[in-house]
Amino acid sequence: MADIDIPPHLIDLESAAWAEQQQGALTFAAADAVQAAYREHAAATGVSRLDLEMAVRQAVRHPEEPAA
């Protein structure tokens, strides 16, 4: 996966959703907000939405592991 520029607001949204998921309290609103932000950023930058989501999740959930 190529290096993807991840804006801070995506990290913030994914971090909040991940925290909710860890507590077993992920809401539809939180999940939908994250997915909408992925779609909007991907469309605006021309990057694959899937690649973007994978990069953000890697950065949030496994920050100590290098990207593949």
C-alpha cells in the first residue's frame, strides 16, 4: 500500500469509533460518520476508499507496527 496522507480528522473519527467498539458501544451514528468521512476524502483526493480506511485503521489500532 502506498503512503497515504491521512488528515487528523479521520484519525479522530476512527479513534472515537474504535474506543466505542472496544467498549461494546459502537453506535450507528459513529460508524456512519467514519464511513462518510472516508468516502468524502477518497473522492476528493482520488485515493481508494478501501486503501484509505486500511491505512487509518492501521494508524489508530496498531500505531507501533510499520505499514506493510
